[in-house]
Amino acid sequence: MEQQVEKIEQNFYKDVILKQKDKMAIILFLVCLTVWLLGEDSQSFLAWWLFIGVIGCCFMPFTGLLFSGFRDRGWLFSKVIGIAVSGYVTWLLVAVGVLKFTAGTCLMVTLLCMGVNFLLVYWQRQKKCNVFPVNEGNLVFWEEALLFVVFLLWTYVAGFRPQAFGEEKFMDFGFMAAMMRSTELPATDIWYSQSHINYYYGGQYYAVFLTKVTGTQIASTYHLMRTLIAGMAFALPFSLVRQVTEDYFKEKFSRRDHIKKKPLLQEKLWKRWSLCSGLLAGAAVSLAGNMHYVIYRMILPSVKTSEKDYWFPDSTRYIGHNPVTSDQTIHEFPAYSFIQGDLHAHVVNIFFVLTVVGLLYTWMKCGKHRRRETLFQMPLLMCGVFLGIFQWSNAWDFAIYYVVICGVCFFRNLARFQDWKEGIWSSVVQWIELLLLSLLVALPFTLKFDSGMAQGICLAENHSAFYQLCILWGLPVSIVIFYLLKIFLENGKCTPLQWLERTLTADLFVIVLCLCALGLVVMPEIVYLKDIYEETAARSNTMFKLTYQAFILFGIGMGFILIRFLSQKCLWARGCGILGTVCLLLTFCYTGTAISQWNGEVWNREGYQGLDATAFLETEFPGDASAIRWLQSKVSGTPVVLEAPGDSYSSYCRVSAMTGLPTVQGWYVHEWLWRGEPDRLNEEKAQIETIYTSVEEGQVRNLLDRYQVSYIFIGQMERESYPNLNETLLRSLGKVVFEDGAIVVQVN
């Protein structure tokens, strides 16, 4: 008997060693693949990956407490929480003037945060509390591999079109460049040197934080940040929905006592369905387009000749654009953002909002629901911290996810307490707690922020055509309607409180998310936030920001609902699942089409250009490139460089954007939006023209002193803007410190 036991143990350890060898082989293969695909850029990529892995591991003591109901204890979410907390503490200490924003500060604060987690480990051992996924090594490994592969592939694709040029890339890269130079936060506005950045800059801040702490350069980390977000946008929904689906099956069969029938077989089946659900959700959030692509790219060209070829942004500019009306709108989604390449606030915030959704589920599943324990529940408190971060990373998400959190709290409290008074009271208390905490977290930002961009909430005078709404949102809305019908049929006739009690936790969670998503789609049809685009695109920004999050929430919901349908014996539910899955899979083709149109033939590695976001200077601005490079390398701090201002989304302001050095005035419409003073902007624009064209030296010097200009840039755009440019006078104002096509004058 002892020999048999010993033999079994030996075989077990051999299997374990073999599995470890297999894992090491996979890791080695992935590293080699990275080096082959990215070349020199692999160093920056692996540095980021290593840091993200380390900070994720170090924050597991804290994350494991929050995600105690997850099989992997929130392994992937730990990376986001580590970045969010370390970055926030650094920002807080810099914003209040305690520390300078340097690489040393970022590293020191991060190490201190890790140290707090090590102390937490000691406390947990004393309490015999295990927060590490010690028995889920395979799950953790494959989650890591999944994130690595998606992160790597998006990074590789980015290298086929690396230029930070076009759309709003000048703004995004410029914010990063400004913060790389600045030791204070908020940094000086690159396009308004008289003041600091008056916009929610948190997304670009976190990119700079990771850049400084890893010792890398923004020329490549501009792309690494957005491709990391793309990787997280697949991996985090996978982790969340896999867990939600697994919990659904466990609770469903435990309630119906089916678990007694072949439990091991049932568990294997659950895990397979859960895996499929997670993969479907990850793809639905990060790779899917909408049905506009399926109809206008796949179906219509096969039945009739189109006057216009499909272009991948068409699926994000449909309402008000086809046909053209005075109500032009935007309805983007993550896959478009990842391909198009801006590092805007709504993009960076994706991995934060997904973490909030994960925290909400772990609270619904494991939270304390006795009245005396209503307050100070860690998952909800962490949601409050993220809401505070949202106020300076993407303010729209603060409002959106505050409502989502309130909805989750309300429905869960009613389901648990089975009492209207108790449920409402507990919810209101939690809503107030979250709001106060979020306002406190964001206070250093709000004290310096002039929130004059929004001009009030207005009733919508324009409305979307019903057929256009059906094309864009018919798929997820139909799936949700059939899902709700199935839940009502399963629960039977009962009171609202009984209905909530009978609904499984996983179902209740998905229902709330889907209802919130529906509300986000409907809201721009009722009201909108007034801004400077009132005449031709009044609803544009409101629809854009609200429906972007609706797409994410629908993606999470569809990943769960479709697998729930497919796993059931009910014929109509299974039919809905098959049809919905086929339609969803067709939308995944959008990403392939868009990459082909925007990035080219990514299957041919010879087209890979690298991750240097500034490499375009030599081709797009050959006369200015060397002067801009000189300013990048030779000028320290944040002295003011005068260049010609210009229209937004144009080639103007390339100097300030690429160097991070502030200029007197930059992109006109952006500054109008951020500061709301067009008359002042017009006056300053005229004075800049005076500096470049005047023959009166005294007048020019007074203006240079007024705006504290240290350098004058004379290049391609300046000569185009000012045909009467007085180069002789400008040269006489100081010392010509660089001249090679473009001229840089250092003012005396």
C-alpha cells in the first residue's frame, strides 16, 4: 500500500514538473516571439510587462481581499489596482506640493505602496487569511498568457502606423510630453502658456507615470499605453465574465439540487462554458464592431452596387452623416479607438471602468449585507476611489459609473433585505458614502479646474432615425430583451421583491449592467450636454461618451447571455443564442477590416516601422524636424516657445506637441472648448501675428515680455501663416541657437 502511495506521489510530481516545463517553454516562446516581432521595441515592451507583472503580484494582498469570491482572487485586476493606487498616491503628493514629479518620486511611492502590501501579508498570516490563488496556478498562467498575447499583437499592429500625427494625437502626445518635462502637476498647458492644463488629464498622466517608473521614453510608451489598454480590454472582461458564468452555473444547480448528478462532469462542463463566455465577452468588448459594419460592408455590397466604398470610421459616424444632417453625431467603440490610435481620456479609462465593474460583482457576491455593516465595505470604497480618479481621467465616466454603482447597490440591497424601506435606506447611505469619498479623492484636481466647458443640460431637439438606432444597437438590445423575457418566465408570477430574490446573483448583476447600457443609449435622445458644437453637432459629444460605455457594458452582458442561452435545453433560447452569437462573431470581422485599411498588410513584417511616435517628423516636416529634435534634447524645463497657432486637428502646433514646451496659443477650438474665451483667444492670436510680422521692435519686445517667451520658432507653418514674416527683426531679438531649414531664436 505504501509503495502504491509513493508511486502515485512520484507520478504526481513528474506531472507537475512536466507542466512547469511546458509553462517555461511557452514563456520562452512568447519572449522570442516578442523579440522577433518588435525588434528593438521589445525592450520597452518587456520592461512594461515586467513592471506590470511585479506590481500586480505585490498588490495581491490587497486585491485578494477585494476579490475573495473570484477563483483567481482578481489576479488581472490586481495589475490595474496597483497602477491606479500607486499612480494616485504619487499624483496626490505632487499635486499638493509635497513631492516633485520625477522618476525617483514615482519609483519611491510605488515601492512604499508595495511595502504596505507586504505588511498586509503579515497581518493576513496572523489571521490565517489566504488571498493568493494558490490552487489556481493554471488559471493564472493562462490569464497571464492571454493578456501577454493580446498586448503583444496590438503593439505589433501599432508599429505599422506609429506616427502621433492626425486626429487628436498632437494633443495626447503633447500632454504626455508636457508632464514628462514638468515637476509639478497639473503641468503648463502646451497650447496656453499662461495657465496649466484645464482638462481631465489623468489618462495621459498614468501613461507618463508608467513611463517614468519604468525608465522608458514617451516616443514608444505613447503606443505601449494604448496597446496595454487594448490588452486589458480583452483580458479583464474575460476574467470577470468567466467568473460570473461559473457562479451562475454553481448557484443554478445548487438551487435545483442537480449538483448531485455527476458533480465532476457538471463542473467540467461549467468550466468549459465559463471559458467560452469569458472569451466571447473579451472579444465583444475589445474586438467587435457594430451591425453597421455587417450591413454596409458585408450584406449591401453583395446585393447592390454602392456609390461609396466602406471606410472603417463609417461605423462610428452614421447618425447625422449618412444621410448628412445638421445633427452629426459620434458613436465610437473600443476596437475603433485601438486602431485609430488616439490616447484620449475615454480610451485610457477603459481598464479603470472594467475594474469598477469587477469590484461591483465581487461586492454583489461576497459583500456584507447586514444593516450595521452597510458602510465601509472595501469593494464599494474602492469603487469610490475610482470614481474620484474618473473626475480627472474622464469626467463623463464619473457620472456614468456613479449611476451604475447606485443601480447595483439598489437592486442588490432590495434582493438581500427583502424590504423596501431597509433596501432603499441602505442604498441611499451607500450612495452618499461613495459620492463624498469620490469628491474627496478628486479634490486636488477640482480645486484647480475651471469647469466652464459644459454650458448646461438641454432637451434634445434632434432625434436619431429609428432604423439607424436599430442598425447600431439592435443586436445587443434584442439579446437583452429576450434575456429579460427568459428571466421573467423562469421566475414565474411573484412580487418585485420575490422576483429579485429568485433571480440568481449573476443574472441580477448582468441585468443591472444591461439596463444601464440601455439607458445610456436612450439618454442622448432625450437630453444632451450643451457645448461649443451646438450648431451642427449638438448631441455629438453626449452620444459619444455615453454610448461608448454602453458598448462596453453590452459587450460584458452579451458574453454571459449568449452562453447562458446556448447552454440551455429551451429551444427558443438556444435559437436566440445561436443567432446572436453568429451576428456577434460577424462584427468581430470589423477589426480585421479596419486594421487592413488603416495599418496596412500587418501579415508582412517588412511593413513594421517601430513604435517611435515622433519618427514622422522627418517625412512630414523635413524642414522643421532637426529644429524640433534640437529643442527636445537641448532645452530643459518648460520655457515658452512661440510658434504659429492654428486650427484643431491640423498640422499646426507640431513644436509644442512633440517637445512638451508650452506655446502662447495652440489649437484654437480645443482652447475655446477648455477655457470658453473666444474673444481673448482672438486677441492673443492677433498679437502673435504682430510678433511675427511687425516692424516695431519695441512693440514686439513688449509682447514677448508679456507672454514670457524664451524661444521663437520660425519654420514651415510660420512662413505659411505669415507671408509678411519679418525674419530680420526676429533674428535681432536674441541669439539664433539653431538653424537648419527652421530657425530657433533664443530671446534676450
